[in-house]
Amino acid sequence: MKQLLFAAALLALAAVPPSFGSNYITGVVLSGLVFTVAAAALNLVYGYAGLLSFAQLGFWGIGGYCSALTVMRFGGNFWEGLLVAALVNAAIAAAVGLPTLRTGRHAFVIITLSFALLCGLVARDWVSLTRGPLGIPGLPAPSLFGFAFSTVPRFYYLVLAFAVLALGFLFALGTSRIGDTLRAIKQNEPLARSQGVSPLAYKLAAFVIGAIVTGLAGAIYVFYLKIVDPLFLDFYYMQTFLIVVIIGGAGNFWGVVLAGLVMVALPEALRFSNDLRMVIYGAILVVAMLVLPRGVAGWFADRRLAALRASLK
Amino acid sequence: MTALLEVADLAKAYRGVHAVDGVSFAVASGTITGMIGPNGSGKSTTIDCLSGFQRADRGRVSLDGHDITGLAPQKIARTFQTVRVFDQFDLVANLMVAVEPFRRVGWHDALARTARYRAARDAAEARAHELIELVGLTRLVAAPAGILSYGQKKLLALAAALMPKPRLVVLDEPVAGVNPTRINEVADILRKVNAAGATFLIVEHNVEFITGLCDHVIVLDQGKKLVEGPPAEVHSDQRVLDAYLGIDERQTSAVAEAS
């Protein structure tokens, strides 16, 4: 049943470009996939490990700049750009995470927020490297063995392949013993420690993996936009990732994936009323939070709990 | 009887308050040792130091002859005074957090679900079910721990402490706040686990519970060891009564007059 559902969803996603024949719709779903991957990475850090990290925005931007600079400045190709993005993010995440994860919950939020803002400042002010507010335009289409991902539908399949790989990895991680241990640390760290868990190692691993996946998503997405500039570090992106995780249900894999695809498509679906669309979007968010305070996954968990209580009576 | 745990001259001060001030004792292998004392006598600090949750200022802790001062060894399991369980996990998942059954399993095994990982997981799950049955919670096995009653959570915490097959189990107030009719059940469970080979060190205020269960009792007062011995002896010791009930004024004045 689950495999069938999964295959059907994959088939539907693969059928998006030919069945709509519109670059606009394909582009919306493409963005949805990229944001879903970034949200799933935030879910690993926030939903599983309980670390409210705003640094994800910084990693997203670093990933975008790394791949763009590799291609436009250092003469590499797109794939080397991805590798650079992953390595740089891993190194920075380890360096930032190691001291930051030793601080308390609130300090962690503030430091990661400062880190994200700092990344934005560097992108804007290190003009000799990043060209500052001008950004780096004209990113060429990536190619593989002579096949250029030069049209939106072609690029869409590249993104779909990345999303399946990244989400597959995060799924395997989240449903493994490692994911359970992270959720245990989030619920009660001293108890996890008394059971032999070393919380810092797990939290650092989650933080670094989250950074790598987010960075890769950003690195790919700038090649769809064909430009990277300081706006790529706008808080809009962080806000989108957070909304997806919270609506989906922090700590639940499928809830977040589902919410990712829905929440990114929603503002576009509301374009029938251009003046009011963000107002309606906001209203939907508020209602969703009132009805589903713990997200879609939390709602299902509550129903299951109610059924269990009834069966125990 | 050989000593499993030896504590020598343990001391810990918080901003000048000497919570534990040079305590020495031993827990013999296979026994149930009780530790009692009035509020603030240093019981919790003592077990925090020997299970690695606090760093002692001074002193030495050894387990089986190995120096473990300041470490948090897996061979010592503990429960907490304020009951701690993973509220969102069901009972089995609560016990599966323990690392010990998976010590030979790498992270890549866990990620790829290799045969080695699955074997360790199946064995751990079987043990988790056994322990849940031992503490009598089988009926609730699928429930998230958050919905358990306070006493049930304490039993679950005990089962979780036993999961790594520890040599020594340190229990911090296992029956405080537990329905009195269930206290005997807890004692029975502890006797059963003790018979199976686990050594216990139990901190508790319930003197009746300690007297009925323990082979040996240590009394702390104001960060120092006051008395130790078999429960019946300790129970009637004048110094223990003084520490708990305060010194009788008429007696003191009588002593003063006599001298």
C-alpha cells in the first residue's frame, strides 16, 4: 500500500512537465520540490533534534554562492559546484555548530540567527568576491555527458532526481535508530544521557547533515533562477522552510513533505485574486495553526492516541 | 561479599554549601543497599556524583576495582527523583533508546538496516518486552509514555534503567508519590531483579520500604555519613532518630545538668 502510494506520487510528479506543458506550473512544482528538501533538512535539525536553527538560511545562501562562484569565477562545472557547496557547508556547520550546540536553547537560536544575518551581510559587502548587490547573473545551464538541462522541463527532472535522493536519504535517517535517538534527545536530554547517548555528537551530526542538504538545495536552485544575489539570503526563504515544518508537523517526515508541496503551491494557486492573495495565504496559515497546533502529523497522532485511550477503557 | 561499588571521601560543595562532605561507603555485590537521610543530607548529590551527573570536588568512586570518578559508566544505571520518561514514545521505544544493546552496531548499519543491525534490534526488542512484562505494564505497551500514571512512569523508568543490563542500579526515590497499595509491588519487582543478579543502591524517604527491602542501610546527615548497618540496627539507632526527629530538649537539658 505504502509502496503503491509512493510510486503513484512519483509518477504524478514525473508527469508534471508534459501534462501541463507550461513552464510556469513546472517552475512552481520545481520550486516546491527544492523548498521541500530544504524544509525536510530543517525538520531534521528542528523537528527531530529540537534545535531551532536559523542558520539554515545561511547554509542555503552559502550553497547558492558556492556553486555559482565555482562555475562563474573558478572555472569549474555545475557538479563541482555542488561538491564545493557540500564541503564548504559541512566545514562551516561543524565550526559553527561545535561551540553553539554547547550553549543553551535560547542562545542557540540567537547565535544561529546572527549567523544567517552575517551571511547576508557578507554576500552584500564582500564586493570583490560576490559582486555585492549586483549579484552573479547569467549562470549557465548545467550539463551531464553533453546533455544540457537548458529548458525548465529538463531542469525539472534534475531537481526531481535530487529531491528523491535527498528525501530518500533523510527518510532513511529519520526512521532509523539515529532519528529515534535525536527525538529522544529532544524530549529529555538527561534521560537520553543516562541511557548512554552522547547528545552533542548526535546534534552536531544533525546540524552538519542539515547544512549539507540545505546547501545543495540552494546550490541547485540558483541555477534555476540563473542568478544569485544577496536577496537569496532574504528571510523569506527561512520563513517558508519554517512554515512548512510547522504546518507539516515537526519531527514527522511525511507530514513535512506533504506540507512542502502544498504550502509552496498555495500562494500560486491563490493568484486568481492578486490583491488579496497574501492576505488569504495568511488567513489560511492562522486557521491551520488554530486547528492543527502540532501540524498535520500531530493531528493524526492525536486521533491515534484517542483511539488507543478508547481501546484501553 | 565483595564490594561492587566503593566510594571514598566524596565531597561536593555548591557555592560554599557542603552538600556532601567526605562520605565513604561501599555497596556489596548482589545486595540491595538503602540510603536514607533527612532533606538536604546529600543523598541526591552523592548519587549524582557517582553516576557522573555531577563532578565531585574530591574523592574517588570505583566500580569493580576500576576508578570511574567523574565518568558516566554504562554499568551504572539510574532513575531520577522527578520521574523521567520519553513522553512521545511508546513503552518499547522508551527502552530502545538504550545504547548498550547496539554497541556493536555502527551508524551505517543503522542507516542501511544491515543484518547486524536487525539482529541487535530484534534482541533488544525482545528484552524490552520482557522488562515491560516484569514491571507489569504489558497491557499499555503500545501507549505513548506520556499517558501513563505517575507510578506507572516510575515502573517504566525502572525498566529503562535495567535495559543496558547494568551491574549497579541506582534508584532515586522509587516509591515517592506512588500509590501506597502499589509500593509492595515495586518491592517485589526489585527483589525479583535483585535475585536475577542486579545490585541496587536505593535512595528513599520511605523508611518502612527501605527496612523491608534492604540488606544494608546507610544514613546520611548534613553531608556526612551518620551510621550504617543492617536495617533493624539503624532503625533503632538514637543518632538516626535525632537526625530525623530533632534532639529532644528535655534529654539535652538532662545531659547538660548531669555534666
